[in-house]
Amino acid sequence: MTPNFGLKLKQTQQLNQRLQQSLRVLQLSGIELEREVEDWLQENPLLERPESDEFAEPLAESHLSAAPSQTHQISGSETEEAWLNLAEEQDFYQYLHAQVCEHPLSSRKAELVHLLIDCLDEQGYLTDSPADILEHTPLAWMLDEEDVRQAIDALQAFDPAGVAATDLTESLLLQLMRLPASPARQLAARLVSDALPELGKNRAQNVRHFHKQYPQYGEDAVQTALEMVAALNPYPANGFAAAEPTAYVQPDVWVKETAHGWAVSSNEAAWPHIRLNQEYCDLFKETDDVSPEWKTKLAEARQKIDSLALRKHTVIRLAEYIVEHQADFFTFGEIGLTPMLLKDAAAALDVAESTISRAANQKYLACPRGLFALRYFFTQAVSADADNEGISQSAVKAMLGQLIEHENSSKPYSDEALVRLLQQQGVEIARRTVAKYRESLGLPPAHQRKRGG
């Protein structure tokens, strides 16, 4: 046989050590970065902290005002120390991220699972479709929807059971799958799939009703099935703040209203500050006989200082981009959010999508409406009328919540009625999407919201 030789072109990207260091530092949260800097100071005697508190920002300089009551709001009467409280989602997300290394995942799939964890909402649901998620992944990953689905399957195997479900029904079914197989579990799954709205009614009546509806199951099996469902957790993220120590962070940036509009300023107290030890540097200048080891230490020290400066510069640029494109949010709240994608921010700031993803990871801004993760502001568009380029999913959920909040409690809106009301405001979404958004807001269907009138 004749050997067959051929050429194959393959494009690869190799990162130098300096860039790898910068990207790693950019990915870290504020708490993780503080620990990292402490390690640097222990390992390299050429680094030191400034002696004074020149970087601290006095609390008295804050001018955050009160905002209308909502989930993330902190009233103006409270001090900026209140911003240091991290929401429950942080503990929940850390818990999931830590599990990635415990599962047999390829490095490619592990990276995607990390991204999916950051896409979960505060209840632990994954409401974005695989196509939506692809919009937030770097092009260099060369993913398709099947890759995303496989990663979702992997994440749904994590604890707590029910995580990464698209809605309440799927979450409960995922939890039931973890229980030992039995006729009662089989019936519980049927009840969740077919009769979920009825399960909150009187237990004794339900036993008789479902025994009549499913005569192949005895009353004991029906009773056990109902108890199984009642014991499930409707929101996978529930309970994590009480189960783990409360984490504290400082916002990376402040967003304040000025005479010229909303402005971003750095929260200097949240950024670790280090510098070169001047005594050592002066000694190096006085001698020509500096050992290679000390030269290496000096180069590493400068590299670490540069990586901190680049991290700060990138996060502030991203925060400024967010404030520029989401100005209505800071004025009107969640209903003012507009669709915004990672790739659009990357193009505007002339950096890679993966850089924006790292910059948004576990970074926070504080504004009069509360403490928000930078990633919160990146949201997909839903359909709108011809005169509108699209409305963010978060804004649509806010509109939906307002409609239900102001409905006549004796004649609450059905999902079909909510579809029509949203259409009148230029939002075109399907009834099942309304139901999904309503469930993600923790709002029951119309017949459960009805009150006597």
C-alpha cells in the first residue's frame, strides 16, 4: 500500500502566560480575588499593600435614594453596608459550580455547564431555550443545540433535585425520578403532569377524587402519592441561605444619578490594591547584580498588578455599557429592561465574547434599586409588534406581574386573557409562554387566584 500524505489546516489560539493570568483574574468574584491577592502577597515579597486607606470610599458620600418597593429595592434610610448582603442566589450558584468537578464531564461540557448555572434564575429554573443559550456562548466554542441539551441533562443530575428545569412541572418530575420506583411514585408523576393545579385542594377530597379518577391505584397509594408531591420543593434554590453561612460582597461599582444622567463610579473599597515594594525596587536600581530569581519575581509582581488594573478597567467599561443601554431600568425598574446580548457588548467594547462573560461573572453593581449582578442585565428579546425591535424577557415578566397585581381578584385574568392584554401592549407571546413566565414568578393560575367578591 502507498502511504497517503495530506495537509490539514487547523486554526488554534494559544494564550501567553500574561493573558492567561489576566483572564483568570477577570473571572474571579470579589471574594475569590481578595483571597488570591493574599496568596500573592505571601508568595512574592516584592508586592505589598498601600499603607494608608486612601482607596476607601466613606459611607457618607453615598447619595442613593429610595425607590419604589420591589424585590431588589433597598430604602434610602439604610446605609451602604446593606449592599454588602449577598442575595441567596450566590450561595446556590456556588453550591452548583462546586459540583462540576464531581461529575465525569469533558472540559468542553464542564465549561458549558458552568455557563448554564449562571443562566439559572433565582428559583433555580432554566427558562431560556437551548437556542437562547447559544446566543450567550462564545462563537469559538462551536456549539449546537444538541450540545446545550446534553449539558442541561448533565446539570439536571446535580443537587438539589429539580435544578435546571424549565418550569414547576418539570422540576417536580425531576425530583420524583430520584425517588425509588413504586406505584405511588408512578401516580405522583401522573398527578404532577395532569392535575397539578388541583393538588393544593383539600387532601381528603383529593384522595377520593383521584382514587375515582385512577381506580387502578388503591386509596393508600393515592394518599402516598399526594404526600410525595407535597414533600417536593417547588423551587430548587429555596433554603440555601439558611443551610450555608451567609456570604458577603461589596458591589464592584456604584451607579448614581447625576445632573447629566446615570453615571458609573468604582467602589474602590471592593478592589484589592497592591503595589511594588519600593525598598526592594530602590535596591535593584543601585546594583547591576540582580539574580535571575529576583528578576522573575519582579516580572511576576508587575504582571499581577497589571492584571488587576485590566480587570478593573474591563468591569467598569462593561458597567458603563450596561448603564448606557439599560438607562430605563434605573429610572423605571425591571419593566424598563431592553434585550441585550453578550455578543453585542463584546462587539461594542471590541473584546471577545468570553471576555465579556468573564467580566459579568459574579460582578455586582449597586444602584438606588438594589444590588444586581451584571449578568442580570443580559436578557433575550421576545417577539414584539412591527414598530418594536423586541422586549426583554425580564420586562415581559414585569408587565405580566403588574397585570396580575392590578387584576380584579374576583375575576382574575386567564392565561389567554393575559396573552391578549400583552398583545395590546405590543408583545406577541404564546399562551404556554405566559404560563411559563407566570410560574417562574411564583404566581398561580387564575382559578387559584380567584377571591370571593
